[in-house]
Amino acid sequence: MVVEYMNRKCQKYYLHQGATKTGKPKYFFSMKNKGTLVKTIPDGYEIYENPNSQVFLQRIQPKIISDEEVAIVDKGMKEFCSLNYYKIDVKKDTIFIYTANQDEKNLVEWLSSFRLTKEADIQKAINNTITYSTMLKFTLIDEERRIFITHRFCFLGSIDDWIDIGCPDILQNLVQKYVKHLGHNSFYELH
């Protein structure tokens, strides 16, 4: 049996093996089930689906951010943020918050024009349509005391990069202070 993976948009991916220019094996996912298909995930690798449903095989990373810290961010998003559509992703020492690129009210109205009436059908259509961009991140700067620094993405044409906002603190305090600004104009005033 070959390695298959179904992403959040219900698209099936198959793991393939290729070769680098030096002849070393390289792995990739494709929706095509032809070619050199792989039967088991190679040792030291794991499947990773990014917030926009792209599927990759990546080396297993050391776990720096705990599940409890991810749960703090998710709980904070539900409690303090008005957005319904967001994704949380972890890379190394950083927790990223991705928000929808589309306005959810406009998206629901647009999908309603296709005569989708069941809530489940609307949610499935939104799930298959929506894309995400990273807007806020919390980076661990003191592993022993679990102190984080917050960054927001800056969209000024001359910058288009991350900028620090606020002072370092424990994650709970930073989440409560900053996630409420996501989806609001006040987000762009954070320095």
C-alpha cells in the first residue's frame, strides 16, 4: 500500500520519490498516483500540511513549543478574537497565527448565491475556498522561563516583513493583549 494523505480540502495526495542532482533520494507529494510511489514514510520524516492545505514531507523537528502553549493560543483566539477562520501553525520556536485572506461575511454571501442552503455545505465550500496569510507570531526567546516576543506582519511596501510589537512576556499575557486586534484596523497601529 502506498502512502496517501487526505488534506483538509479532501484532496488525496500520494508520496513520491525522486532524486537530487547528486543522486540522493528526495520526497514529494503529488495528487497524481503514477510514478515512483513510496510505500512507507522514511525514518526521520513526517507529513506536514500547511495552513493553505499544501502537503509536504519534512524532517521531524525537535519539539520546542509545547502542546499546552499551542492550546493557549487557540483558546485565546476563541475567547478574545472575533475571527471564525484562522489557522495556528508551529515552526521550531515560533507559533504563527494565519487569518483568512477573504472577508468571511462576503464569502458566505457569495456562496449563498450558488443556492447553498445547508450549513454543512456552506462550511465545506468555505473550507475549500478560503486561503490564509500569516499575520501574528509569538517567538520563544527564553526556554527556561517560557518568555515570548510578539511580531506582527507589516504590509508597508517598503517593509513587508515582521516587526516587533510590545515587550517580552509569558504567552498567556501576549495572547490576551494582541489577538483581539486581528481582523480590526487597530492591528495596523500595533508597534
